[in-house]
Amino acid sequence: MAEIVESIEKYGLGKSLNKKGTLSKIGIIGCGSMGQEIALHISKYGLEVVFIDVSQQRIKEVFVSLNGRLDEIINKWGLTGSEKRAILQRITGTTDYYDLQDCELIIETINSKKPGTSKEIRKGILKKVESVIAEDAVITSNTATLMISDLASELKHPERVLGLHFISPAQKIKIVEVVKSAKTNEKSFDMIVKFARMIEKTIVQVQESPGNIHTRMVVPMINEACSILMEGVASVKDIDNTMKGATGFQFGPFEMADKIGLDKLLKWMDNLYQEFGEYRYKASPIIKRLVRINHLGRRTNIGFYRYSNGKKTQQTVTCAEIN
């Protein structure tokens, strides 16, 4: 790890990139797959990142993963070794919320493994955050299916809370969904606009509604793909290839499900179904079965596809295996 913390001034990519009056330090709560994508993307633009995770061991694991992600980009000629060191030098991991005290913006992006909604967990986290940051700092959540008003309901300053939903892969997709609650003030929204410009993202402002745009579109598509599979109309691979070839999507519905994580996807479905009561959001039995047997996608090396070290093999999982 010594090379990660060496001085980066010689690379010309230090904090001097940040002009007076711009954001310079961002806090991230929870550095799972999505948190790591966001951290790397933000750091690439010269911003300092502090992430909170549950233990020192977990922080070490995150840095191993960050190194691996950057090495993949290097292998595709998308990054140099010196740029990698500069990016990593700007990222710090900690278990202490007090280390967020000088962050101007917080992004909560936890992925709770507990069953059911994570609303109460997220509310507790936001209260911890509020107790240590400055009153003019902005708090955001990357939640896809929970209401920002609910998450901010117990805070002293709910007016500085917004939804800020990045879509994976965060490095490639330019869109971020931004959600204001009824109490969000313009000053906080303006800061998010500034932040989005700094990291070359395009804001889509969404009225407060569980699922926003992206998640509400993705969930029914994956459910329908599961129905086609269960009826024996086509295989996992053929359904994915058809959707990619016909629409230009980067991922087919099953590849997308594995990338999201089937446990996370199931929570999205349960939250949307609970909110709207509409069948198109009701989780397919296939999704439930795969989660029950811990076939969660890329993270566990098996979902709708099989994976080796996080990379998809040519083998797909059959309905017989799921049953």
C-alpha cells in the first residue's frame, strides 16, 4: 500500500485542481460495489473522498477491490499507472463518522444484507452524519426505492437532504437522478448541480416517487424476462442477446440482474410492490429462489450466469438448477 500514499504532486493531479468556491471533499457512507464506483469516479476529477465502512478489515478489502477495478481500466488502455496512484491517493477509508466533519457533501450508499426495507438503518446513518458535519453541508442518499422525505424526517435540517441516484456503471453512464423532497431548499439543490458539473454528469430532476425513472423501468423488464424463461420460450443467453442486439443496451436483463445483485434487486421489487401494489413490480419466483440459495450474481460467482473472479463465463444457470 506504500505506493498508494506516495506524493502525487509530481503527477500534476493534486488538490490544486480545485478552484476556490468549488467542492473539494466528499463523504461516502458504505463502500460496496456502487460506493466504489462512485468513489473512483469522483476521485478521478480531483476531489478528495472519505468513505465510511464497518471495520478496518472491510476497508482493506475495499482498497484491494479499488486496485483491481483500476487495473482492469489500465489493461484496456484507459488509465496510466501514475493516474491510478493519483486517484487512490485521494481516497481515504475510516470507521469514524467524525472524519466526515469537513466534507461539503455526503453520499449515503449502503447495501444492507438484512431482509426487508433498509429505511430505519438509513435514517439512523443520516442522523449520525448530521451530528458531525457542518450545517451548510448537503446530505444525499443513493437509494433507488425509498422516499427521501422519509429518510430525512428525523433530521434537524431536512431542507439540505436530496436523493442522488447514480446508475451503474457510474464511470460510463452520464445520467444521475436527483430527487428533491418537499422541504429541500434551492441552496442544497444548487450545490448538487455544481457537483454534477464538476464530475461531468447530467442531472435528471425527478419528482419524489419510489423507484425514480431507471429502477421503475428496469424491474418490470427483469420480471418479464424471468416469465419468458420460466415458460421455456427462450434461454437466459438468448433473451439477453436479443435485448442487447435489438435495443443497444450494454447489458441484457439477466446480466443486469446479476450485476445489481439479486438480493438488492429483490429489495427493490419488494419496496416498489409494497408502495404501488402493482403486479409488474412483484418479484418473480426465480428471483426469490436464487436469493434463497445465495445465488446473488457476480458477488457470489453464480446467479443467472456463472462467474470466475467476478468475470462472466459462458455457462448459464438453467431453470432445473434453480428449482
